[in-house]
Amino acid sequence: MKSIIITGANRGIGLESTLAFGRAGYRVFATMRNPEKAIQLKEAVKSEALMVKILQMDVDSDTSVANCIDQIHQINGAVDILLNNAGIERHGAVELMDISEFKAVMETNYFGVIRCVKAVLPLMRENQKGCIINVASVAGHIANAPLTSYAASKFALEAFSEGLAQEVKPFQIKVKIIEPGIINTDMAQDIQHAERNTNYPQANRFGGLFTASLENPTSPKFVADTILAVAESDDWKLRHPVGPDAAPFLEWRKSMSDEEWVDWNAATDEEWYDNVQQTFGLNARVTVNN
């Protein structure tokens, strides 16, 4: 029976991935900071009799990661797959966000992945097999205010994954990067709640963009099913944009120079809303609730 460790497994993409792999016959070690909050997951695991073991692990903590993955290795031996899904998001203008928020995002989204990778690699390398899947984002290639701190962490994760892939391929360990677009998760819903009355308009209007996009939402289950397919693929493809808007967003950004991209996002509200309407057919001039 194949096995997988999933971080941030209590909601969103992590929850749906846990169920997708469990239903596919995997032995799943579903990890999260607060297992007591995983009510929906526990109910599904029980009702479907899935091989899912829920464990407490805080990816921000060296000790927590080491202890949890050591426990998993004692139970299972080397795991076949590590899915680094745990992530957080903070949004706001650089001037207005406290430095602690920038550190928190990087601690979870970047250093948390490194902790987990370092914990599983020795046994994967020894066994000459394994797959490490890192959930990044379209934001790992496209920096948008007010998601600057989040994008920075995902840019870092992209670079880390690319370098890691070079190191571990000789040991038959695959590295895959999942790059979702706008997905209907708690994180995306939260971005709708923008700051008002600041000197920086990007937060409010970007909230409107997310609100408009989520009128036709892409479910986290779609991402989970894609992750399962990627995990079971025999190829060595590194990057996997996921969702109907992911690849178009990436191609759209590539079509612009850096200076054009900065100007596009630095435009006046009226210009920006018109550009979104013309480019994506979305009315971002929506009421954003705080």
C-alpha cells in the first residue's frame, strides 16, 4: 500500500487531497496544527472507512516536524509521497503590514516546506524512490499587490523546488510543483475582505477581482484530483498549473514587460477596473465587505 504525508490537511486543498488519496487506496498521514478542528475530515474518514491517520504537526516548529515524521517512519517506514500543502496568506500594503506578518508567511510557506522535506529525504534517498509535491501558486510567478508577502513566499518555494529537483533526481525522487490559480478556499474568500481608506487602492480592488472570480468558483477538489493524477504520473514534469485561470494568467504575465506589469497594477482605479473588464471579462467593481 502506497503512503503519503499531507500537511495542512484539515481544510481546503489539504482536506480534499486527504480524501482523494484515501479513496484511491493510499495510507494517508494527515497532519495539521489543530487536529481538534478537523471535524469534517474525521467524519468522512469514519463514514468511508479510509486508511487515514490524523496527526498533530506544526510546520513552523523544528521539533514538531521532527517528532511527527519520526513517528510516521516508525509506523510506516519511508513514505512514498510528501505533499507540502500547509500555507497561510496575509494581504495588505507593504507599508502597512507589520514585519511579523511577513515573517509568519515565510515561516509557514517556505521554511515549513524545507523542514518537512529534510525530515523525509534520508529514507527516500536510501530507498531510491519517492515523490515530493509542493503546493505553490500562480503567485509564485506573478507578484500582485496586495499579496506581496504571499507572492514572495511562493516565489521562494518555486526556486527551492527547482533546486531540490536537481539534487534528488539521481536518487529517483521526483519533485512536482502545483500552481493553483484562484480556488474557492477560505484563503481566497478572505482576500475579498479588503482594507479600506488607505493610501494604497490595490487591496480593495483586488478584493473585488477575487469576489468576481469566485462567482464561478473552482473547487479545491479539482486541485486535489489533479494532485493525485500528478502523483501517479510516471513523468518528471516539474510545474503543473491547476485551474481554468492558472495557465492563462501565467501566459498573460509573460506577454508583458516588467515595466508594463508595474504600470498595469499602478494604474488609477478607473483604468485598472476597465483593464480587468477588457482582459478577463470580470466586473471587479463589486461591493467588498469588511
